[in-house]
Amino acid sequence: MLADKDLLSIQEVRTKVEAAWQAQQKYRTYSQEQVDAIVERMAAAARANARHLAELAVEETGYGNAKDKYIKNLLNCDWLPRRMRGMKTVGILRELPDEKMVEIGVPVGVVAAVLPTTNPTSTAIYKTLISLKAGNAIVLSPHPRAHQCTCATTSILSQAALEAGAPEGIIQCIDNATIEGTNALMRHERTGVILATGGSGIVKAAYSSGKPAFGVGPGNVPVLVDTSADLNDAVAKIVAGKSFDFGTVCSSEQALVAEISLRDRLLGLLKEHKAYIATDAQKEALGKLLVSQNWTINPQCVGQAPTKLARMAGFEVPPDTSIICCEIGGVGKQYPLSMEKLSPVLSLHFVSDYNTALDTCFALLKFGGLGHTAVIYARNDARIREYGLRMPAMRVLVNTPAPQGSTGITTNVFPAMTLGCGAAAGNITSDNVGPQHLINIKRLAYVVRKPEEAFEMPLDINQAQAPTGPPAASATSGTIDRNTVVAAVEKYLASRGFAVPAPAVSAGSAPAGPSCSCEVKHATIPNVAADVVDRFLARRGQPGSPGGYS
């Protein structure tokens, strides 16, 4: 019998999202201690299986190498849970007695997690741990090319969570993942938030789903090697970063930028660290191999060993080659190797001076890595800070390999596999995403002041709003009559110390005299009278002496 894979996938999504939501209704009542115990149990289970899962990922996807995928797994099942220990995510988060506020963590509900093929097991561990740490359920949609290793990872985590007391169904994995099924997952009414890792298409679909979404942008990471840098240290770390998992991490180094005066020394050091320097013909062949005519990366080249890439391009390199380096003359579509490559291929840019080096790094980020990551090797702190201020990257790393620094292995940024690139890249955050992004915070706020005490300007809270139409006749507006002005003037003169004689007749019986037809608020008459008297006295050169009209 024929079966529609998309319909099967959509039905599975509906069933598993509903099951996850039901489980989360129970899980949301768990205490912080219960949640933390579940997370610790899952992390321990993942650590016990980290090497096996890394091997599964390489075997199924053909991307990267097991040694480095094991390290990525450890990042998320060892270092990440240690960083999350003590983090409050459910119930009362903070008491602020001085501000008379209490902050309360509220889970977002069901997390829809879209997974990549380049880092499948490590990303599954990461997204599951941060989701459950935040009190949420999670439904994972594997990449079709990484389905088996992702589901194996999910099964290990789910079993550990259940053993620690989590509700049945709190972790779900889609067995029949398709594009239509993934779209249904992201748009499901029970979905609370989306964690999308993958190509630009899936990230755009996540942002178009109508749900809150954390996506990422592409990385085209420039590395500036300054004249003040320790060159041997810089080259060793650049090669270590570029070769890590054969370049599959989106924050891996894509281009080395340096002044021309450093060229010979840097090329020599690169060769010492087993980098192969390609010829012009080999560069051209690599460019045609790696980058398609519509400016996408050839998936057959992603995460492949340097020796295999060279053979695919029609030339040979030594078997111990760490990376392939290609010296190119600019940035843009006329230079295919100036874009993100997701392979152990590093472009080299040697320029005339420091300012041109800054411009080149800026151009590389704009060409395909806006908001992601940039690196500088330097000992001149002024230049380090200038680089940090100028580069349009949300992670500016100093003297560290890029993949290890950006994910929190060698720096103190939060350990993460989802690296926000900020508004410039169309992302909702510039942070390394953690459990703190998967909760809402509500605030108990006690009264601390009266409304009129909140403003520097005096506020009569009972005063009616000023009318927007023509003024209406009222007890406080009308024509100016003589008696009112006289009374205001005499009152003002008395306040200035002048003796004011008693009126011969009462204000009510005084002759009305001429009046002005101007509409004026009576409350303003004393001010007008005061201005008139002040001008009169000023024209006389000196205010009169108290004791009578002078």
C-alpha cells in the first residue's frame, strides 16, 4: 500500500506534540530540585554514551570525525550541565526586597527543536538539557541524514529522564521527519517556542511560523592576526580551530587576515602545523568544487578530510595534512573561497596595513557572517578593543580557536550550540542560547509610591483632561473686568511689601469700568498683573520703597 510520507509525518507530529504538552502540564509543577535531578541524570547518561554517539553520527552522516564529535558531546553533557548548576529557572527566581518585587519563572511549554546534520548528537543533547532545565517538554525533528543517531541520543536522554521521575512523554523525537512534518511542528498550536538549527531555509520557516523562534545565521568568521600577536601561538590555534571536526562548526575560522609584512612568517608557520598551501590552479579547482553556481555549499564537501577534498578537486596532499590554505585577493562573488565553507579550507588575505585588515574582516562578515563571530590574535589591547568595537559580530574572540571559544569551551560565554547573531542577521537574540531564554519571567510588584510621586512635575491627579475642542464658558474663564485686575495688582503689591490702601468701595460694588473681550483663565490674572507691575516699576529705574505708592 502506498503511503504519503508527509501525511505520516504530520500525523506523528500532532500525536507527539500533544503527548509532550500533556507531560509538560505535570512537569511544570515540579520543584527546582526535581528539575535539576532530572537534568543531572540525563547528563550522566549522555556522558556514558558520548563516544558511542559520536561514532554513530560520523557513521550515519559522513561528516566530521568521531574524536571531535566526542568533544562536542562532552561540551553539552559535561560542561553545560555544570554551568547550569545553581541556575534558578522554575518557581521563585529572585526576591528583590529593596525594589519590593519578586521574579517568577514560567516555562514556555513545548519546545520544537529542529536539528542539523553537521552536529546532530551534540545539538540534541544541548537542546534537550536546556529545555528540561527550563521546565519545558521538547519535540525533536532530526535531519533526515542524521535520523538514526539523533533518535538514539533522544532515547538515551528520555530513558534517563523517566528514571529520574520525569513524566512519560516529556521528550519526543519524530521518527518520520519530513519538511512538511517539521513545518507542522513549528506551527502547531501547542508549540511554545522554536529552536531552529540548520540552513537559511529552515531558519526562515521558523521565523515565519507565527511562533517565537531562536534561529541562527551563517558564519563567515574572519581571523585578524595583528603585528603584536604571538605568531606561533596564533597559527597553532587557528589550525586547531579550522581542523576541528573538519570545519563543520558554523563558528569555525573561514579566513586569516594579516598585514603583508607577516606573510612569509605566517606561511612558514602554517606549513609547520601541517597546513597545505594550494597553488593557483588548485585554488580554482577547490572553489568550483566547494561552491555551486547559485552560491550554496556543495553538501558532498561538508566536513570532509583535507585529503578527500583534495582528491575530489583533482590533486593530492600529504596524508597528515591538517587544513588546506588558499591565498586569495579579495572578498565577494568573484572570490568563491571568501564565503563560509564548512570544511577544513582556510582562505588567506594579506593586505597592506592594519586599517585595510580591519576593512577586510568587516567585508567578510558582511559577505556571509553578519552578527556571528570574529577572532583577533593580538597583545595590543587598544587594537583588540578597536576590533571588538568595529566588527559586526556578536562574539569577538581574543587569542582562542573560534569553535572552542564561541561555544564556551575556552571562554566564559555560555556553553551553547545555538549562537544568536542579533538583529542585523534577523535573529531575536545575540546571546548564546540557554535555559534562561526558554522561560518567561513574571513579576510580583508591590506598591511603592503614590501616582503623583512618580513625576518631577507637580501632578493634580484629579484634574480633568484638557479639552481638545473650543473652550467652553465656565466659572474659571470669562472676560477680564476692572475689579478683578485691581484686586490682583493690590495683592501682588502687598506681597512685594508695599502698603496698599483699603478700597473705598467693595470689589463687588465698584464700578465695572471697561472690560476686555479676551477669554482668559482667572487663575492667570495674578501672573499677568504681576508682570505689568514689574514692568512699571522697572521703567522707573528702581522698585518703590515699602510704605506707600512711590
